Amino acid sequence: MKEQEPIRPSEKDLTKTGESSYSDTRDFDMEDKGERQNIGPEGSGALRPEQTEKKDPSGPQEGGELESGLNNITGGEQDDDDKKIREGRRKERQRNDPLDREYQEKKERERELIGVYQEDIRVIADKIARLDDLGSIKEELEKLLKHTERIRDINKNEYERKGSYDEQRSFSDVVDALRGSQNPLEIKGEAAVLAEKVIKYYSEKSKAKERREEIPKCLEDLAELIMETEQDKWKTGNEYELINEKGELVQENFLAWIRSRIVYYREQNPDEEINLFSMISIPMLYRSISFGEMYDTPRYFMKRIPKIAGEMSEKGEPTGETATYWDYKREDVYEKLKEQIFYEVWLSQKSHIFDVKYRTVMGIEDQLQKAIAEIHYFNVFTKTKDRLLRLLKFPKIDKDELDLFINKDESRLAKEGVRQGSLGKAMRRLLLSYYYMSEIEAPEDVQGGNMFEKALNDKGKDRFYGSIALQLLAGKYKDKADIVEHEFKSRHLDPKEKKDFSLMDDENRDRFFSLIKDQAASDNLNVNDFYGDRKKFALDVYSKFRGVETDKKAKEALNIYNAPKKDQFIISLVNDALAETVRGTENLSSDDAKYIQAFAYSMTYWTGISARNDTKAIGFDKWSNLQNTKDYRLRQARGRGILGEIFTVFGIKRLGVNFWEGIKGEKDSDPSHPVSLLELLQGGEGDKIDIEGKEIEEFECEGYAQRQFAVDHILNGFKVFNFVLREHGMNFDKLFTVDQYGRLHFDPKEADKIMTSVWHDIRYTFDLPELLWQKNERAWWTDEKGNLVFGTSKLKNLMFSEEIAGKEDDSKGETGMRMFDRKDIFGDAYYKDGTLKQMGRNVFGYIIGKELYAHRQWKVPGYTRFRMGTIELIQQYFAKFPAKIEETEGGNVVISAPFFSKDEWKRIAKIGNASSGKLWAEETRYGVLGGLAAGVTAGAKQFFKSLTGSSGGK
């Protein structure tokens, strides 16, 4: 046998016995997981396979110093001389390295102190077990907590990393919960369990930290670090094992760990901005590896591959002595996993930040406008396909889906025609459920069907309302919550599992019936509804337990967006019910359901969903003022404040749309016909929802879609709202003055403000970006009695009255303002299919007409009544602005088409009660009446003169 140099164990393994590595140590991973691996080739200072076999201590030993090294690595027996040598080396290093010596001494003192506290904890737990007096038990319980906190404080810099902090906090949480308990037996049992947990937890931590820190070389190394510091569920053999028994990375579980960290930090910081790239981290001995570092360091997403070194044949078979060691290489599947994780972390972080930024200022109009501009300026969710579209295709934690949607099994994708993962489908369902949350309040016979329930589907509807009832009942009867939960989860959340009450076994029937009917007896709470109409049952339970008088009030309560100070209990109730819904409809794990529900909810404010569902039009979310303009102004009209030009209230229903209505996407299958993001989400237009049968289509938005939507439509929309609500129209009164001689003067500078501000803001709000005016959309409004009404119509008719937009069934466009009839001039105002894509001039013309109308009324406070001469001046003013200009041969410029044509002005004048016919008749009547009055006066004077010889008296 050829002699070899003595093996020098890796730094990692030597530190298990307190010895550092040599400076020239081979950097092999020596953790063997039950097998001897990581052994280099002959001549490299490595081990041959036969040298890994254990030797009989009583027999002859081979290898000399080499065998001693092996025993050290594997934890085998060592002779006294070897131990003395190693101890001497350790002390020599400490003498030469004061910093290392101080650190080792410090850690030794800390370990000793922890051991004392751990022993004290065990003593306290034993004492608690022997006590019977509740007061004495609680005194000892406080000591237990203090000792736990002392250990945690000692380890604060080392062990209290972000990744494991939740488990350490749970120790204190247990004691806090026991403080309020009056049950000595409960405290005794929990205290004993807690003591064992604390002792085991910190003992394992101390052992894990004794080894020297090594730099991870691959994703498997990172996973093993997580397994050392996280909960048991991530360890090999458990539910979410990161490394399986074969030593392979379980990719879907690594993604699950990332998602768990996202949920954790978002829950810990619900009202604060977060940086997940630094918060998500893996603790090591002296520092943590953040996700940002993981993403930026290529080696962290390399794959660990076992390699055979030694004499090999051409066929790759060993011909002599060989050894196994690790190699590392880039793998396409790991790169795709890295990309998926990046987008999940980044988009989730952004949505959370946007949510916090929006909710912080949503009640302050000017600050909200700035926040909206900041949120949408960089087009985070729409700039490329890899953003919103990827989000709507997320896979659940499942190897099959991971292979299909991240690793891109193209053959299967083509064969099965699948385009989205289960989590993406759940995201669609959740976003639509939040979007149509207001329809929880809808009557049972609502036009077009209940959109909230359509988004859930029949199975989801039962799960949603079943979960509402379950949470309420379990919270009401905490001591019998297990009965309630058993009956719901074993029989009644899945429609396929529904069974008649009479088919339940006697014991469960009696227990359940007694629990609900006898203890919650009420004419409004019928237990049998639970087996038939789950929605009615849930609303009845809510009415009973929350002190609400009617189902209508219960429905209003469950709309989490219709009040400024919504009870957090209700928000959690609804959000948990929606998580339970998608858990069942998409067959998700509880963790995935919670993750995607929280993600979807974080998008509801900054995309306008919250404001859309403000069914009371309170305006606590100021974006509601644009989306529910008419109802807000009607609310103001009930003695609450100003409402602007009153004659425009019923013509302008809405001044703005939300993110989902306003941003367009182009489908790969039909790029010539733009569709709204809402239609893509729904898989249909208007009141058509098809999530089950129609997977998300490939689409792409314009690169600056969000920015243009926010800056042009929303910010200018707020200006238009301010004008409509607070300026009382265009203030035509300011355009005219009367001099001392009674002559009328027109102020063109004051008039120019109309074109430079009002017209500018209206044009940008409604024409840039172009909205899909002809598309069917769903909306709510209130009728003359104040009742909620839900309906589907073209967007233009949902936003404006027929005076502006024309009749919905007017295919030829012969009704409404029709300010774009001159297609030779405004040809770009139409899509290729002939449908209108601009509305600004129609709104502008309508507002002018309604202000003329206000000035044409008799004795309306605050308005001067205009006659023909005044209105002619206004018409002439607008005529000076061109819709088209031309240059003549002499170099002069002429207006070949005025801003308003004669026909357009006629329509404006008709709305304003100022048509030329009416004006002419009125002026003639004034003239005739004036002539008659003058003639009567002259005749009277002559009559009195003939009688008295005077002109009618003094």
C-alpha cells in the first residue's frame, strides 16, 4: 500500500473537539449524514475508502496519526497522548491570539452560566409540580420566566436571529398565557413542558454554535444552516424537510421557507415599511446571510454534486483506489428557482410598502395624491411580463407544480395546455373577491348575479360562510370549540360532504344541537339552515353573537371597506374566511393559503379596491371621491357641506376608475383588442367570471402603464374633482364686468384659465390614458330611496349620464354630447373597431352647458341671469380656439375648424337652456313688453295732463 500523508481534517470537524484547522486544510464538507463521503483522491492528503471503516480498539491499528485524525472526525475514541497534543496546540494558539483567547473564555463563561440557569429551570419546574397553592405556583412561574429571559439575554447577539426569534418569543408567550389561568393543573403541566422546551432549545443552540463558521458554497449548505437554526419541521424526515434522506435539496420546501419568512415579517410589521432583502436571513456564528446577499452571490445558488476521484476507466468505472468528494456547479433549475424567489420577495415587499404608504395618508387628499404618484411612478407591477403576470401564475408548494411552472417542463405545458399554478389561481379568486366585496351587501335577486359569490364559486361560497360561522361559534364556545370544529371540518365545508342533520350519529347530533340550538336559542338562528343555506346560517350567527338586528346589517358589517374605523375583529374574520376558501377551492396548504391571502389583501388599497367598495360614500379613503363621486356629493347634500355645481350632480356619476379598470393589457392571442386588467382577472367581461374554465392568458402592459395611469388619470382626476366640488363650475360671472355706464366688458385673461386648467385637467383625466369606454363593467350606486343597486353597463354609462355619454343601446352614437363626431379632425378618438376611446370633450361641453343652465334660471341664489348678449360673448370666446388651423398663401393663419362646431355648440346650448331660438324669443318678448310698457306710460302721462293740466302730479 502506498504511503500517504496524514489526513488533516477540515476546520469544521476539528472545531467539534475545540481545535482549529491548519492553514492548508482541504476545504471539504466532512458532515457525512451516516455515510463517509467528502474524501479526496490519493495523493491529495485524503482518505481511501477502506480507511473509513471502524477499527477494533483492542486490535492492531493502522494509519497511525491518520487513524487518530479519523477518530477525531467521527467522534471515535482517542488515546491520551493525542488529546494532550491537541490541548497543547489549542492553548498555544490562544497564547498567540489574545482576541481568540478572550472570545473562547467569554463563551465558556456564558456556557457555564446557561448551564446554571437551565438547572434552576428544571428545579423550578419540579417545585411547581409539587405545589398545590395557586399563588405559590404563580410565584414560581414568574421565576421560570425570568430565568428563560436571562438565558435569552445572554444569547441575544448570537442566537436571537430573525429566523428563530419567533420560537424564543413563544416561551414568554406561554408564561403570559398561564398568568391568567386559574387552573393549577393546567399551569403545572404547561410549566413542565415549557421547562423541557427551553432546556432542549438552548442546549441544541449551544452545540450548534460551538463549531467554527464556514462559508456556504451552495444552496444545500444554506438549507443545512436553516435546518440547524429553525423549527423541526424543516429538518430531514419532517413535513417541510429542506434536505431529504438522499442529501438532496427539496426545492419546493426551500420556496416554502422563503414564503414563511415573508408572512412572518409582514405580520410583525403591518404598519411599517419592510426590507425583506435584509430581514430574511440565515444565522451563522458571527453574522447572518441576508436574502440580498444570497441573491447577489452566485455560489449560494449552485448545486452540490458528489464526485468520484481516483483511477477510472474510459467508461467511468473505478480501476483502482478512489474517493468521493463534493463538487459545485450552476444548474438551470436552481437559477429558475432563484428567479422565482426573487420575484416573490420583491413583489411582496413592494406591495406591503405600497399598502403602508397608502393607508398612512389615505384620509388626507393632497398627501394621498403624492403617495399614489410615488407608488405607481416606477411601474413596478406592469413594466414587464415577469411581474403581475408571474404573480397570477404562482405555483403552490408542490413538486409537480414547481417542475411545471418554474422549471418549465415545456413538453407537459404544451401537452396539458396549463398556464397558471394553483397559487396564481387563488390570487385571481382573492383579488376578485376583494374587488366585489360590496356585493356581500347585495339582495339575493341582484341583477347579473352576486359577483362576490361568483368569484368564490359555489364550493368557495360555502367554505367562506361556513368559516365565518365556525370562527364565531368557536370563539363564543371556547370550551366546546373542538365540537364545533369537528362538525364543520369533517362534514360541512365541502358541499360534496354535506349530510342531513338526521344522518349524524346520535352523540354528535345531540352535542352539536345542544351547543347551538339550546345555548343560542333564537328565532333568527335555525340550526337546520346550517345544512341547507350556509350563507343564511352564518349571517344569523353573526346577528346573534355580534348584536346586529338584521341580516342586512350583518352583510354591511362583513364589507370590510365601508367604514373608516372597521373593527379589526371583522377584518380578521373575513380575511381568515377567504384564506380558508382558497385553501379548499385550490387545494392549498394552510401556509400557502395564508401567504397568498395576505399578499392579495396588501394590494387592495393602493390599487383602488378599498375605495371602490366604500358603499356609504364616506370618502375616508379619498380615492373613493373619484370612484363614487355622485354618491359622495349626494351625501354632502344632506347637510354635510359643499357639493359644488348642483346641476352637475346627476350627470357626473364617477370621475375616475381604479387600477384594474384603468390599466390595459394586450393579450398575446389578440394584441389588436386591448382589455382591462379586470377582464383578464375575471376571464370575462362585465358580470362574467370564469376562473375555473379559463386560465389566465398571456398578456403584457405598456411599459409605463402604471405611471401614465397615476399621473395623468388620477392626479388630474383629483383636480377635476376639486373643480366640480369646490369651484361651482367655471365661474362665468368672473368673466364679465359692468362699467359705470352700464356697458358689459369681457375679461379674456380670466377666461383663459378655463382652457389652461379646467380643459387641460379634463382632457388628461379622460383621454390620457385612453379608457375602454365601450367595455361592460360592474358598479354599484344608490337609488332615490338610498338603497344600494348593483348593475352591469358600459363604462361610459356607469360614469356619466345619457346627456354626456349617450344611451347604452345607441350603436350609431346619435345621443349624448357627441363632441367627437368630426372624425376628420378627431379620428384618433376612436379604436380600430370604431369604439370611442376619448371622452374629455364630452365632459367639458356638458359642464359648460350646465353652468349656462345655472345662469339661465330665474332667482337662483349666487348666479347672475345671462341674456343673449352675454352668452354670445362666451360662444365667441370658445370660437377663437381652434380644433384645426391652416396656413394661407400669404402666410396668414386661419382657423379652419373651431374648437366647438355649430352643431356641438347647439348641443351645449340645449343643455344650458340657451338655444338661439329660446334666446331670440326671450329677447323679442323683452322688446315687445318693453315697448308696451313705454306706450302705456306715455298714454298715462297724456291722460293725467288732460285732466289736471299737468304731467301727472308733482
